[in-house]
Amino acid sequence: MKAIKARNLSITYNGKPALTDVSFELDEGRTLLLLGPNGAGKTTLLRTIACFHREYTGELSVFSREPCNARELIGYVPQSHSLNEKVPLTALEVVAMGGIYKRGFVHFKIPPEILEKAESALEFVGLGGVGNRLFRELSGGQKQRVLLARALMSDPRLLLLDEPLAALDPSARAEVTNVLDRIKKEKGVTMVITTHDINPLLEIGDLVMLINKRLIAFGRPEEVLVDEVIKSVYGPMARVIPAGGKIYCITGDFHIHSGGGER
């Protein structure tokens, strides 16, 4: 089944074009890495798929439904969480939020079965021992994994992640990437991940889409990450350098790596 299908999709934001005439399909169980410079339309596309943004023309479906009719199938992890960290929520309570909102509970009346599921979700993301710690006291990487656990509470078939590795140190990026790999392999969840640094993610990415207000390229990593494509978006100084069975893409502000072998 097609997890996402877009045909001649054009999105406006406050009446101005954000993304124009985009067509692509993503099969269920596949992971799409979404690239593009700041302002390219990546977040707007994610929010449109998730039905948080509705200013679009053309065709867009999620598991053969209109996006707003498929919301229960979608998990969304924004680049910046909206939690008020002055409120002393524990990591377990934050995760449980993913299972209580749709059932109309408030966090101090969390049913035991939801708490049990939240504990399992924390275990899945490698944070089984932090459930009683305050969310605000966790490291950036731990917070990101808690938010992933929260998204998993609704058993999504499609997971949309906006810059999940942003502002994380290399160790935390590796931890989050390992969780995404587990989600892909063990749960079979379809994922769309926006990123400025594709380096840690290419091992889990099946397809790459490069946008800059329009669709520049879509296909397997080796098809998209080529000199002429990268230069068309990032300028003449950008280039792709193959070395030692790997591909390095230099754009001026981050490096892209793909291929086999050790990193």
C-alpha cells in the first residue's frame, strides 16, 4: 500500500507559495529522508501531511485517505517540543500523553494500562530507567527519545519527524538514530524525516527527496546525491566527493555521507 501519495501538490503559507507542483509516492514501511535548505518547504510539507496545515491544492493521500481522515494513523514529532518545562512532568507522564489525549484523560488520572504501555515505550527507546525523572532534567538526546516514545504510544503507521537530530551531540545523534532504526525494523513504521545532516540517517533511509520550493530530485540516495543535483540547490561550491567506497557531499554548512563501510 502507498503510505503517502502526492500528485501536483502545491502548498501555500499565509497566501504565499511554499511548495509548488510536487508529485511522489512512498510505499508503506519505507523511510524517506527529506532534504533542502532553510525555507525550502520541508516542515510545511510535513505539517500538511499531518493535517496541521490545510492550504494546498492538488492530490494528497495518506494510506488512501485525506490527511485529516488519517490522523489516527500518524505520529508527528516537531523540531521543537511545546511542553512547558516549568510544569514538573516526569518522563513517564510525557510519554503517557501520547496515549491519553485521544481518550480524554488528564495526566493525573492516567489509567494503569496506559502507564504500563508508556513504561514499555520508554524501554523500547532505551530509557527504561528514567521514567520517574523530570523531563526538564533530561539531556537533549534523552528528551528526543522520550518524544519518540510518546509518538509511538498511538501505534502510528506513519511517523513524521522534523529535524530529530538537530542540536544533538554526536553520541546523542547515534542514540536517536539507533531508535529510528529499531522503529523501522521492528515495528515496520513508515517514516519521513527532515534533516540538514543526512550522514547519520542514510543507513535507514530508503529514499531521498530534495526540495527547494519545488521538487528537485526524488529517488534512491545514490541517484539524488550526485554533483549536478546538489549544485542546483546549494550552489557551485557544493560538490560530491567519492572516497573509500563512500560519498561525501559538501554544501558549505554540513556534509552528507553515503555508501558502505565504516564511518
